[in-house]
Amino acid sequence: HQLAACRPGSRQNGSVQTGGQAADALRLSTPDAGAVARSLTGVLAVTAIAMFAVSTATAMWTLAAGIIASAIALQRSPGGRVPLVVTGSIELAIVVFLGTVSGSHSIVFVVVVALWCFAAGMQWSLGANAGLVASAASALLVIAPSTAPTLGDVLLAALFVISAGVVQALLIAIWPPRRWRAQREGLTRAYRSL
């Protein structure tokens, strides 16, 4: 009887089970396709500029930072999305700066990675979102190239990473989430409870 209750579409006590609370939570928080398309367009535009203007390494960092900033922008937050996206982008730019500066010195790079990973672990105490952003930033740190970049390349890489986040912040500020989404989700929950 318990196994049958776990299957989608099974009947238990006269009601239809559709995947449980976890599935409902995921379904309700999924962003709309328009917001995702706008976000990806912004990420690809900044990445293309970085690739043609600087280097493929900068484009790689810009793409990754843009995706992380996009994920932050698409999440609901009581403190506002724009400040979180900008703050997260500054954190990502710091990580890229540290990676480009220390990437050509093996011992320094290992120390920087160890210190950053410790700091990323500490950010989990601030909350899951802060911890996830810091962990994703760790991935940006460890993909630093081992060649010594010029000062201009270091600054441009950090600048493009910040600009990828600023583009996401602008997109969310210009086209905010639909205002009726909260009402629609409330109605969906009410109908499901019936």
C-alpha cells in the first residue's frame, strides 16, 4: 500500500497523489519562460562581447558569472533581487580577480583556493543562497588559467564578470516578474488543497 502511494497518479484515501510536496514546491517556483529567455539572451550577449574583446578565458568566466547572476535574479527574495544580483556579481568578480592574479603561481594559487573554499563554507551560515553563490564562485576560481595575464586582462576579466551581473540586474529591473504571479500561486495552492 505504501509503495502504491508513492507512484504519481496513484489513489490514496480517495485523492490523487501527483508527486508530493517536493514536486509541488518545484513546480510553483519555476520561473516563466520569458524571464529565462531574457536572462539567457543577456548572458550570451555579454559573453560574446567578452570573447571578441578580450579572450576565451574571460568569456568563460563571464558566461559562468552571468549564469550564476541569472540564477540569483530568477529567485524570489524579500530583500529585492537587484541588490542581491549586484552583490553576488561583485563577489564573483573578486574571485575571478584572485584567480587571475594567483593562477600562474602554484603555491599561492593553492593557498588562495583553500582560503576561498573556507570562506565559501562560512557563507553557508548566512543561508543556502549565499552558500550556493560562494560555492559556485569557487568553481570560477579553480578554472583560472596557469599563464600569467597582463594587468589589463585581469581588470577586464573582473569588469566583464561584474557587467554580466549588472545586465541581469537591469533585465530584472526593466522586466520584473509578473505582478499576478503571487495571486496565481495562491489560487493554485487553494485548488490543490481542495
